[in-house]
Amino acid sequence: MGARRRLPRPFCYADAEIAPARAELGAPIVLEPILPDQPIIEPPLDGKRSLAPQPIIDWLLSEARVLDGCGALLEGIANRLVEAGLPVDRATSHVPALHPQMSALSYFWHSEGGLREARRVDRRVSTSRAYHHSPIAMMHRTRALVRRRLTGPEAELDFPLLEEIAAEGYTDYAVFPLPFGNGTPAAFSLSTRAPDGFSDEQIALIQAISPALSATSEILAIRHIAAMLLDTYVGHEAGERILKGQVTIGSSQTINAIILFCDMRNFTSLSERLERGPLLELLNDYFACVVAPLRKAGGEVLKYLGDGMLAIFNLDHEEDEEAACAKAMIAALESVDLIEKKNAERVEAGKVPFAAGIALHRGEVLYGNIGAEDRLDFTVIGPAVNRASRIEALCPIIGKPILTSRAFARACPVRLLSVGKHKLRGVPRPQEIFTPGLSIQS
């Protein structure tokens, strides 16, 4: 093997005793030095923190992905940037939304008070001058960083927003694009009051974490969009049940509920007479009159049935059944009042008026997934639903816009008057029907 080399004295070898045995077996000898304990000497600090993006990236790709929405993400990332030494005094995020009324959700964070608010950005904003003359719009057009110094010789206040925040003492502003998978970028902006603004190294740090911030923002945004879409198309409570896993055929439960069934009068003849545009406008006016009071009272619209609507008030969530019945009746009365006011506007504008009937019943329903395996509907079924529909069919016959069952009348503290017993299709015995003895004004 040749002569063994002498090694410096300060080193010792853990394998020295077994080296001869390994040599005899023909194994290669690997000798590893063991260093004695010595103090660690760190280089002197120059007063600046090291801007390492990796800890923030690790957080974004792990803990941040389970946060409760993009607002919590904005607060978390802003706090971590401050901890890393960035002089962040104001931060915003603007996340695209898939919703019939809004195009985005905007979140605002301030160093003095944390997460301040969330704002819904109306779809009409995208066509406004305020949007098109803003750094966010410029970022959307260029898909690139928009950076502006707000003080000093390099100041460039070319947008009204920058003039506003410069007047509040901010010295630097930057908005970063966060591209989503569908090509639409979210926006992440930072502002500071530090005299020197942000350094180039600090801006580079944000750009380094942007891909991870973009990925996590999209995950949280998609969850929120899913919840909003379910809330819009199947109702809030049904949407929550679906998101919690009630997605298989037959997954359902029995609940106590107030069932509200509403139907427009003479819709078939109206649909024959009206063009498509005026017909859709009429339907939207009608549903707006009915849905707004219902939702305000805590009701849940489950489905639209052409010119009809099925909704419930879940009594299992109510501590006071009488109060729930009162709220349901007041919602029905408000709907009739709104229809009268809307018709006055429509007649004045030379448009066709409309009328509707509303029925209220109380009973047990089966609440859950109904349908085929690959096409489900989250709704309520049962005799109580059928009875509400049959009661509503009596509205034009009796000549009253609101009718209720005896089961509802027994629990409702609002004054109701009996209109006699009537035969309901599919129900063996005639049922006593009631109507409110007052209007919403009284």
C-alpha cells in the first residue's frame, strides 16, 4: 500500500483503530477528521439585514396555502417582509373574481392597523376612467412591474393614486404582476414612507418571491371563487354543504324549514308577446323584487324554475321559530310592495307590468343531492314542497298575492286571515288557507 502519510497533530481519526482490519479485507480506507470544539467566528455585520427570499418562499408554499383567503395572505406576507427589513407601510392585493357583479376583490394592509378592509370591485369599474388611469391598469396592460418614486428629483406622479399617497407622506410605490394560470394577473403593491424609498435589492426580493406568491394567491382565490359561484348559483348554505363534501348522490338530511314558492302570473302569454330582450328584463325585474327581501330576511333561494322560484328558511338554524315565520312573512309582504312600485315604473315607461303569487308553508323536507350520478341538483324535496307549490296555484283563484298553510299560520305572529278550506291537488282532504291581514305599510 505504500507508506502511510503523517497527518497534523491537531487532527485525530475515528477510524484509526479499525483501519488495519479494513485493509486486510481489501476495503478502501476512508479516514474522516474530528475537529476539536472551537468558537464560531462570524463576520462583522454592516448594519443591514440579509435579504434572503427562501424563508418567505418556503412559508408561501407551505403554511400560507391553508390560510383563510387572500386577505390573510396579504397580512402574512406584509408582516414577513417587515420582519425581513423592508420598510413596508402600505400593501394591497387585487385578485380577479368570477362573479356576475364584481370583477375583482381588493385587500388593503397598513403598518399602523394591519389588514383594514376588503372591497368588491364592480364590473363597471373596468370601463371607468379611474381604472384606466391607474398603475394597476398599466400593470395589466404591460404585465410588468410598475415602479414610481414619489419624492425627490426622480418623482413621477403620473396617476391620481400616486398624487394621493404622496400627499399622505409615501415616498415610493411599486405594483407587481402575479400571473394566474388563465393568463389574468393579480396585482400586489407596496408603498413606503422611508426617506430613501425601497432599495433595488428589496425590489429584487419581491420579484424573487413573486412566483410563489402568485401560486399561493391563485390557490386561495380559486377557493374563494368556488365559494362565490356556489353561493350565486345554488345558495349560501347549499354551497357550504357542497364544499364540505356533500357531493355524492343521495347525501342528504331531513330539516325543518319554511318553504317559500313564488310564481309569475300569465308568464306563458307574456313570453309569446314579448321579444327576448324585454322578456329577460321583465324576469330580472320580477326576481329582483322577490329575492332581495328574501335574502335580507335570511332566506335561501334554492332554484329558479323558469318564472318560478323555490326558497327555504332553515328552521334548524333558528332559535325562535315564530321570529323566523315573521321574517318570512315580512319578506313576502315587501316583495309584493316592491312589485307594485316596479310596475308603476314600468307602466310609466310604457312597459308591460307583471304579477306574482307567493305561498308559505312549514314542514319537514329532505335537503341534499338529487339527480343522476354525473348531474346533481342540491335542493329540497318532500310532501311539504309539493304542498307549497299547490298553495301558490290558488293565488289567482282566491285573488290574493300571498297565501299560507295552517301549519305556517300557527307559528306566525303576523296577523293572518282564513280564506276557507280548499282542495289541493294530490292532497286527500281540503286544507285551510290563510292570507295576511295587513300590508307592509301597516
